[in-house]
Amino acid sequence: MALRAGTKTTFEAARVIQPFYTGGAVALSEDGKLLASTLGEEALITSLDTGATLARIEGDGEPITTLALTPD
């Protein structure tokens, strides 16, 4: 007779990925480690190594149409 293994029915999220892009401008850092993207009227800086949001810059009520990163 086979033993029945217990089945796990609930799970806890190890990590939640938040939205980071809804269309529009995108910029990549020179070293390829940072992604700047638009999320409606906000700009997000995301680490491509970890997926973590490093900065969220609030907008002024209007969607962002242009975005650029500079080395300095």
C-alpha cells in the first residue's frame, strides 16, 4: 500500500514584482545595470541585477514623454 504525501495548499510569496513600465520612454545606464522607465506620471529607477526599485520619482500630474540618463 502506497503512502500518501501531504500536499501543500498555501504558499507565501518569496518576492513580489511591481509594475515598472506602462509604455513610453525608457533609458539604460552606461554599465547596463540600471533601467529608468516611465510608469504613468512617475519615473522609476530599477536595478537590473536585483529587480529592486531603487527610486520612484513622482510626477506633476502629466504623463512623462521624455526620459534620459547621464553618467553624472
